[in-house]
Amino acid sequence: MTKTGRPDVSVHYQSPALAPEGITHAVTLPTFRRPEQLLETLFSLTRQSFSEPFAIVVMENDAEHLEGAKTAQIFFEEQRVPGLVVIAHQRGNCHAYNAGWHVTLRMFANLEAIAVIDDDERADETWLENLVRAKSDFAADMVGAPQVPVFEDARLEHWARHPIFMPAYGVSGRVPILYSSGNALIGRNVLDAMPEPFLDPLFNFIGGGDSDFYSRARRQGFRFAWCAEAPVFERVPERRTTTAWLSARSQREGAISALIEKRERPGLPGHVRVVAKSLALLALSPARAARLWLKTGSAVIGSYFVHVAIGRLMAEFGRINEQYRQPENN
């Protein structure tokens, strides 16, 4: 392994054909114990129509077993794809992103932007091309795009109408903020301006480190856009359609939103405003839930707003569901 100047980050593998000086874009891909799905993601990246050379940076977050790192190395060797495998030695989603972005920024001097995709997603063939074009067309610093759910059982496709699986926006253009890093393009200017660690490790196992990152970037004046033409297709296992999982994820989203809002409004007055908003959302949630129930025909989907409001209030008592603590159950 190659040292990087940080004890918690190392380079496991670098393609011989990788020419860092010629790389202007990199696709960063965090992975944890999903080698088969990782391969699907990697193959989708080799089919990109993007005309410029780009590097793929895989961030392995299982430093003990290294299943993803070994799989990615074999893939890069057999496909002769310019790639890099980075090991994030500390467990946690945020540590994986931070390790990959740290190494990528230092290795590629001419880098213009970093794209992000997860190891349970497949990229559309024009994915990277459209993200880069949208960044230019909308004069944005960061671009988000849809994560289209692909359910393992086709009979479960009605869950695509649940707000958890719905895209944040419907059409391309400038937007006020982004929420997910699962499909995004981030300009180097943003990462150069943001302090490390880029994603706060506080969010390692609860999620929301990306939302917090975007919130801090917005306060620094960076601009956001949405590209509806750059989807990725996310595999959704059956366990993510159970009532228990959907309720827990909805409550977690509420808790994260309250936590980020308190960070944006420090001090007692700001805290009071956040609590007041949480109480107001709880009071409104039955009516909002009823409307969504009537619209979708599903009481479980309708209950989303109730669970979000409950999650916001639970966060006041430090009760935030760490769904990423046991990723095999997430």
C-alpha cells in the first residue's frame, strides 16, 4: 500500500496506465462489502459516452476484508481502465468519502470536478457527460441528479411513489440546494474552499453528512443545479420496502433535518425556532399524511410526514437511528 500522508488513508492500487496529469474529472465510488454490485457499477462506468479521459477512484471502507478493493483491482487490471483504489481505514460513510476526495484532489493537479456514485447504482451511458454539461449550462458549482429505484421484486414498484425514493426535483435547472451525494458532481473549487474533513464524521452511521456538506457550502455562496437527464439506477432490496424500514428511514430523515437546522441556527433562539418548527410539522402531519394517502392509495406512504415529524422531535433527545451501523440490514 502507498502512504498518503494520513495514517487513516492509503492507496491500495493504481492502474499502470493512469496518467494523473491528463485527468480533469474523477468518479469517486465508496464501497463496503458489496463486491458483486460494485462490479455492476464499474462496468456501467466503462460504458460512458464522456469524451474526455476520467479516472475511477474506488474507496474501500472495509480495511479488514478488502473485498471491494480486491474486486476493483482485478477489474482495473482486466479491463485496463484507469483507476485507483483507496483504503479508508476508519469505518463510516463519511470517512470513505473524505479519504477518496483527499487522495483525488492531491493526485490530479488538473482536476475540474469529482462525480459521485454509490456501489449499489448503475450509471446511464450519458451520465457523466450530462452532469458535466449541466454544470456548465447552469453555471453551477454542484449538480445533483435522480437515483431511480430498481426493486428486486417488480411487484414492489408501487413503493417508488414513497417520498424516500422520489427525486428531489423534477426538471433540470438551478435549484436552491441538494440533499444526496449518491448521484452528484462537485466542482474542485468547492472542495478547495471547504475545510477537511469534507463530510462531518458525526454523520458516519446516521447518514446526512452530504446534506450537512451542502448546507455549509450554500452558506459560502456556492450554487446548485439539477440534471434530470443524468440518472443512476439504484438497486432496492426487498427489506427496504418493509413498513419497519420505511418508518425508520423516514424518522431518520426528520432527525437529520432538525440536526442540520440547529447547526445553521446556533444558540438558544435558533434552537427554539427549530423546536417550534418540529412541533408545527407534527401538528400538520396528520392532514399532510391524509392527502398523500389519498394521492398514492397507501397508508404506509402517507405516514411518511408523521414519521418525519416524530424523528425531528426524537432528535431533541439524542435519539437518531444509526441505520448505517449495520449496513447488511440497511
